[in-house]
Amino acid sequence: MTTIIPTRQDRGLGKYDAPLKVQCQQGYSSFYRGRLNNPFNVNTMQFREWNRGFNKAYYENLKRVKRNEQLRKRRKKLYAGEV
């Protein structure tokens, strides 16, 4: 028994619709590599997914940096005898 796999057209997908996970991962890794320019056309879903991955990496990094700054300030106060 063979199963028929629906084509992209059968599923209503266009040229730029899938796989979007790849673009999200590209955006995520681009942040850590310092690539700031989005390689996709502006009005495409790929552009938005790349941007989403980039923003996710940015905000995760921002959260980590803020946490480390707070710990560093606490350590300074502790060693200075203020606490």
C-alpha cells in the first residue's frame, strides 16, 4: 500500500513558506556571529522568521548580561563590607 504525499501546491504553500525553522535558526546564530543584516527580502515570511530568531537571541543575551551585572554589583558590595 502506497501513500500519496501531498505536494507543496496541494497544501497551499508557496515558494517562500517553508521550512521557516531554518530561517529562525539562521537569525539566532547570526546574532552571535555579528551578522546584523537580514539576507531575505523585506516583505517575506522568511525575513520575519529570521528577525524573530535574531531578536530571540538578542533578548536572551540581554537577560544574561543584566543578571551578570547584578551579581557583579552584589559581589562588590560584599567584598567592600557594605552588606
